[in-house]
Amino acid sequence: MSNTRPELSDPLSPAGRATARPDKTLPRALRGILALQDFEEPARRYLPRPMYGYVSGGAETNASLRANRAAFDDLAFVPRTLVNVAARTQKTTLFGRTYDAPFGFAPMGGTSMAAYEGDLVLARAAAEANIPMLMSGGSLTRLEDVAAVGRTAWFQAYLPGENDRITQLVDRVARAGFETLCLTVDVPVGANRENNVRSGFNLPLRPTLRLAWDSLLRPRWLVGMFLRTLITHGMPHFENRGARVPLITRTGTRDVGLSDELSWSHLELMRRLWQGRLVLKGILSKEDARIARESGVDGIIVSNHGGRQLDGATAPLRVLPGIAAHAGGMTVMMDSGIRRGTDVLKALALGAQFVFVGRPFLYAAAIGGAAGVRHAIKLLHDEVDRDMALLGITTLAEMRRERLIDTRSFDGFGKS
């Protein structure tokens, strides 16, 4: 499809006026995937049961996981018509850098358990598409290796309330060349992920007959991902959080340190040490947003960890407007539950300047490698482009609150 608008050039090709249809130039495994949610079922069939359960599940009853999607369904658009939208663009400036879309990859520690060199696949794809990728501190890939191939990568850290370990990691991230450091703040303790127990998942993995059987039932993953990784790189290790621990071990445990002692004073230490952009991920409170701003934080990600920490925590979309109102000059971003271009635009209308998407891109990497991730990026980019045209906007700055109504009230947002 030809199009001369430079902001819509490959790899983020335009949606144009076409409706969704199979692309016969794609690998066969990707041709029937027309939206991000279509990646999940093939990934479920590809991944061993413990890995799929770990990635797909939330905490306890999955109430927050479900609520994240429900929040988007409560909002409807008010489009404008007869607007010349031919010059629409998704270019977004964040921390002084211009990206080609208003979305990026959320941090996912399980990426390289699901896809061969998964962290590197995501980092390269993000750089190619000129969007940010948040590398997880729980990754199986050395942060230095991701920084080397991912010019748009940020680093997301899990840190204990221990000054020495904070200082060591901040120094390591700076030496690797990352410009943006993100501290996840909603993990003082591990969540009650009952789905992990039911699916047989442990972190690190335990070498059990059940794990062996589950892996044998997924031969494409066993050969194409796990054995390939062992032959090429040896046993994967957790590389960026405490002591180096192998992925599969009978007795080893990850040393996460005194995570429940992490406090605002440790953030202030990070702010003094870190010269780049500092972001907090996991904010749901207006008061925490205010303290973050006063502590010199450059940006926050409004997030409930994709429903994976406190079950029953509010959906980020519901508290986003109030947090954005207290942000001042601080950059406000959001993740948790975003699956469509319409979701992206709803989040922007309620005050987010950028959004991050997690699980669908992991599934895309698992079943399709780099081609799968590129296809996922294109699908979401094309949806945003098409939705902008249908809404009657040409820039994302036009996506404001008055473009939405709350379907739970005849007054929309008039009395909120």
C-alpha cells in the first residue's frame, strides 16, 4: 500500500482506508492474527502450562486483571465529522525524544522463558519501530546486552531498601548506557499468585517430573526455545536482580533483599545518584504522585502491575484523571489492560501522555519471534491511525476528555 506521509513509513505502515484482512505476505502462523488479543490463544498452545499460567494470570481471584479491561468498556467516544484528517500523525515527544507511536513495551520478566532471546527480540523491534521498550529487572538477559541492541530501551528496576544495592545497580545501569531508569514501587512483597501454584510454576523453576511432562507436551517450545537456548547460550540465569541464579535449580532462590523496607528516602538516594530520567511505575494514588513530583521524579507510570500484585486494586484508567491533575510538569504514563488502539486513545484522553502494553507483545515474540513483534506493533499502530481518522483528529494532542463520555451516566463526565 503506497503512502507518502513520512510519519507512517515502514515498519509502522499506515492503516489507510482498508479494513482488517489477512496479510498473505506474513508467515503462515501470523496470517490469522488481526488484533493483539489474537496472539494469546496460539501462545497458550505453544507455551508449556506453567509458563503460560505465569504470564497470563493475575493475583488471587484475578479481579484486578478483569477490572483493567472493564474500565475501558465504560467509556465511549464522541467523534467529530467532516474533518480533513489526511495529515494525521502519531509522533509523540517523551522526555525530549520523539517516538513514532504513543505506545511502548511494558517490562516483562518472563519474556526469555517464552521466546528465544525474547528480551533482545523486543529491544531490536522497539528500536526499529522507534518506540520505547522497558526492560524488566527480572529478565534472564544481561542489561548490558539489551542496552547494546536497544537504542530506545529503558531499564526497570526492582530494588530492596538497601543503600548499597541501590547504589550498585544505579551505577551499573548508567555504565550500560541507559538514559531512563524506572523503579517499580508496587512490590514490597510477592503477590499471592495462586494460578502459579495451580499451573506448577516456580521462580526459579524446579526440575520436577511435572515440569518435564508439561514441556514434552509442547515440543515446539521445548526444541525451538529451550533446547536452542541451552545449546547456544547454556542455562539462562536471572542476571539483574541480586545474586546470579539459574532458571532451573533444585534449591536456589532469588535474593530480592529487603524489598518491604523500600521507602521514599531510598528514592531520594536514587535521585541524587541517577543523572538521567527517573520514572516510578506502580502509582495509583494522587498523594503518591504529588510526593513523586516533589521528590524530583521525571515521570510516573499509573499501573496496577497488570493485575498481578494487589487483587482488588483499582484499574489505572479510573484514577488516571485525578493523578494527571496533580502531576504538574511530571510526565504521566499508564499501563495495564491496553489491547486496542481505542484503549490507547482513551488513556490519552484521560491524561496519559504515553502508554505501555505487555502480554500481547510477549505472546507475539513467543509464536513469531521478531516477525511476530513487528506484526503486533503494526496492528496497534494501524488501529490508532484508523481510530484517529474516525474520531476526526490529526494529532494526539486533540484527544482530550471531551471526546469521551462515561456510559454509566447520562451526564457523561459533566458532574465528575
